[in-house]
Amino acid sequence: MMGKCVYYVCPFLILLFALGCLTPVKVNPLQKLYLDPHIRVNKGVCSGYSIALREVEYSRAIANYVAYITDDGVLHYDETQQWAEHPTEVVFRVVCKTLKETGRFRDIDDVVKIKNPDFIGFVDLRKFFIRDFSDKTEFVFSVHFKIRNARTGEVVAEKEFEVVKPYTCSENITAVVNQTLGEFAIQLAEFVNNAPLCGSVEKS
């Protein structure tokens, strides 16, 4: 009798196991987050010079996924939320558009497209993450911007920018980051509009 029970039960257990293996595992779908900040800045006085922007350098902690840093300094990546473009590409676009909007330069583009520029712009992206601490949660953005005389290599102007925006889980992270980048653009424009460009390059 026992032998018959085993005979009937074993195939049944094997079938259940096979069905379990074949049942698809539910995974959270990947979200692609597209950033498109609104850039509206004050106009400056045209210097008559050109500037070529170098490719944005960045910290190794910055990746395609939304990053969180906790109180203990541990960095976590949310693999269900990915930036549609790498943050460096977005920052390059913001810097380029901001400089164009100021009207301070007669020509602005990347170093590949501009020959013999008067200035070279350097951008170093240092922070682009959510600071998830026990007492607060906020998005942190930090970038170092520098302008060099293309002929002499002299640093004409440089500044560290940091914008911090409060963030809650109920908010749209894309909207928060867009607002952050918009504020950065305003600060960058003010800095560039007041930078001592005129007279720092000898016309050939």
C-alpha cells in the first residue's frame, strides 16, 4: 500500500515543482527618467569671445541609476529607476544652453566643433544623488565650473556650485531634479555674466 502511495505522490510532487519553476517571477519594471529642465536666465554683455566646452568629468559614484546615500555613507542604486541619459550628458546640455542664453560668447560648442577658441570651459560633476538621512531626505547636486584662457592656460574664473532640494517619496524625482538644474543654471549665468572675460584675451 505504501509503495502505491509513493508511486502516485511522487509524480504529483514533481509536477508541482515543475509548475513552480515555470511560473514567471514578478519583477518591477524599469523606469526611464528623462530630464528636461527649463532654462531661463538673465542676459549678459557679449564679450565677443568664443568658448569650447570639454566633456563633463564626473565622480565614479555617479551612474545611470538613481542613487541614494544614507547616514552611514553607504551608496545604494535603485535599479528600477534609470536616467534616460547619463547625468553628465544632461549637465553638459544645461551648461551649454545656459551660456548661450547669457549671450556672453559669440560662439559656444564642444571642443570638437570649435577651432581655436578663446576660452575652454571645464565642468566636473561631483554630486548627483538623493541624500536619504534619518532626519531629512534631499536631492544634492554639485558641480565645479572653470574657464581657462585657451592660449595661456590661465584660469580666468572658477566656482563650485551646490544646489540642494528637499525631496519626499511622494514627489516626482524627475521634477525635483529639473528644478535643481534650473536653479543651477540661474547661478551659473550670474557667475558667467560677472566673470572678467573682456581684456583677458588678446585678439589676434
